[in-house]
Amino acid sequence: MSHFLLGVLGGMGPLATVDLLQKIIEETPADGDRDHAPVVAWNVPQIADRQRALAGSGPSPLPALLAGIEQLNRVGASHILIACNTAHHWYDQMAAASHAPILHIADATTQALRQRPAARIGLIATQGTLDAGWFQRRFAGLGSATLLPRPAEMADWFVPGCYAVKRGELRMGGEFFDRLAAALVSRGAEQLVLACTEVPPGLAAVESSYRALSLDATRALAHAAPCLWIDYRDNNQLHTRLSE
Amino acid sequence: MSHFLLGVLGGMGPLATVDLLQKIIEETPADGDRDHAPVVAWNVPQIADRQRALAGSGPSPLPALLAGIEQLNRVGASHILIACNTAHHWYDQMAAASHAPILHIADATTQALRQRPAARIGLIATQGTLDAGWFQRRFAGLGSATLLPRPAEMADWFVPGCYAVKRGELRMGGEFFDRLAAALVSRGAEQLVLACTEVPPGLAAVESSYRALSLDATRALAHAAPCLWIDYRDNNQLHTRLSE
């Protein structure tokens, strides 16, 4: 590999992308600016709603996703992260169109879960992500059963929580997500996987106590990316050379 | 103008860029994702230190700045913001090389100051920004005198505060900046202008009381950008069309 540049396909929503960028910085051990990964972020929210597209009630986001992938490749991204769980529904089409490899958020999450075994994992995600089964299959591979939200919990808490965060009403969104987390724990979840990028900023805004039981898929992705960067940086002695 | 895309030239440091992206979102009235401005951010911290270059003790960041400007133009940025006050030292060279106009952070700050008249403004910025005089000249145009940090305050508080934030030690940085703010206020500053992007995250981390007296140049820039976007969005009826 001749160079390193993390491309972030974002905009879904814009705040979730900023959350990922912040977490990439937090997850990188650094003595100064130049120890951090170089990142280019395509944070363009003019894209069709993923949840509505998968529910059959709206247009496909695929053309806008492919346009973002094309632009990230054009400026030389060497690896791509997608700052939206649900958008991974179109992962295969994006990977086929991308010169740069795309890290899958469910793979990064599974890697992080290996450190935190649990018999029963509560999964908080959009209906599209739940239906796709990426997370459930990977949890089963780790020997964990998945507890899903009930339809009424999705309609009454998850969906309005997501759209509240997207409107900037983080506390309102967090209160909905906190109720959903409580319901999953009351049904036996020992751990929660927050597999929708709107959820962690919402739960943080209300300082939800369920964060202690939660694995944040955004943070897992943010952790996987600097691991690649640190390997590259140290193999190329960039840390020393750039810090002169 | 055929399209709208905000380009953010960042990486100086990476956290300051995330702070600008967050503030662009906060400054945009929005009912949902698609009401937010489309943004592409070049957050590449592998660039020579601006403070050291201007002090004559390090290489120039100009080649890396121009490379970032070129990439932002390549992906179609229609307007560019620079997430670093000190980098505006090379504003003319960047503007000459950019098809997209570049907003000047001192112009955005001056615009915001019109709502907050003050006889004496304390200016917190790098030595390079202080020496350049952009802010002082604009404050004089508003009828305000500028109070500058003393050399010992720069050496003992400002510079270590900046590098602490760049290392991720936000509270340590904030404590240094809080002392500097106190010194400027004790000498008669009625208002402070935080004209270095590392300062607002530091002061926020220690919940500094001086934030109430402070105008954050990053936020002023973040406010100017959505104003352009909202004009474009509403003139093109994007709000209605995209929210269908």
C-alpha cells in the first residue's frame, strides 16, 4: 500500500458521522496531531432515507451511496468506513464499486465482542438492520443468543428516538432509547449492542446507565480504523519522522 | 451556482475540525438530516506545524494546505472553510489556487461581533495570528481596542495549552486557557475572542466561566457557513423537495 487515507461515508445523519470522527480520534493513542489517522469524510445528508427504502415506502439511497464511494476513491481513500449501520444493506454493491476495501461495521463489532462474552445480547438497530440478520448471525457464531426489540417497542421508542436525534433533539431521543434498553435488559439481555449510529449520542445526552452494559458499534468501527492506521504508521516509522 | 458543497480544510488539529463540523450542525436549523449542509472534510493532520513555521523553526505547511485545497476542489466543493486560524496566514495563496471561494474566519468573527459591541476585546490566538494583525485591524474597524496576551502568558499558558489539547488532554489545556482568559479580563477585556480552534474545546472541558464572555471564532465560521447553505436550500426549495 503506497499511502493511507481513511474515507468515511457519512451524512446518515451528519451528527452520527461527527460522532464517528470524534471516536476515531479518541481511539487513537497520540502524542500530537500528526499521530492521528488522515481522514476524509463525505458528510452529505442529501440521500434517501434508508429505513423508508427498506420498508418499501421510499426511494433507494444506493445512487447517493455509490456517488459518495466514488468521491472517496477519487481523493485516494485507502480504506472506507460507513457511518451508518443500515446502509450496510447495500454493502456488496458498494464494495464492488470501490477500489478501497470497505470495513464492515458488524465485523468490527464482532471483534470487539470477543472481549466481552455474553449469553444473551440485546440488539438495538433499525428494522432494516434487524431484518438483514448480519449481527444475529455473528452473535450466534460467538455462542450468544440475540434478543430483539418487539414491534411495538420499535414503533413507539426506536423510530421516534432516531428521528428525534436527527432533528437535534438528543435528550428526547435518548429517553426513548433508554426505555428500549431497559426493556431488553428486563427480558434478560446481559449486554446491549447499539447498532444504529443515532443511539449512542442519544444515550450519552441523557447519561443513560445502560451505557455501561452497551457495546457501541460506532466505537467498535472507530477502534478498528486506528488499528489499521497505527500498523501503517509504525511500519513506516511515520510517528518518529513526522514528529521531528 | 449549480450545486452546493461545503469543503472543510482541517487536520490542524483533527479534534478542532470535528469541533467545527459539530458546530456547523448546531448552527443549522433543521427538521431532519437533509436540512443540513452537505460537507466534505479533509481532516489530514500530516502537515507541518503552523506555529513553528511562522516562528522560523520548522518547514512550511503550504504544500500540504494546497494539496488539501486541490482535493476539496476535485470533489466539487463550492465554498471552503479552514478549520485553523493560524493557517489563514497562507490565505492568499490558497485563495489563488482554489476555484471555490474561501471564507475568512476573521470576517466571520467580525460579522458576529457586530451584535456584541465592546470597548476592549481580549484576543486569544497563536503568535502567528497575533502578529498577522487580521483580528486587531477588524476590531479597530468596529471601534474596539484589542488587548493581547503578554509574552510570558503565551509561553507559559497559551502554547502548552494548545499542545495539551492536541495530545487529547483537554482539561489540562482548558486550565491553561482559563488562566489566560482571567488575565485578559483582569486587564480590562470586556469580551474575549477565541481565535485558535484548540481553545473552545479546552475551555468547554473545564466548564470555564469565561465562556460567557467569549466569542468563539470556530462557531462564528460555523454560523456563516449554514447561512450560505440555508439561502441556497430555500432558494432551490430543497427543504420541501428533499423532505417529501
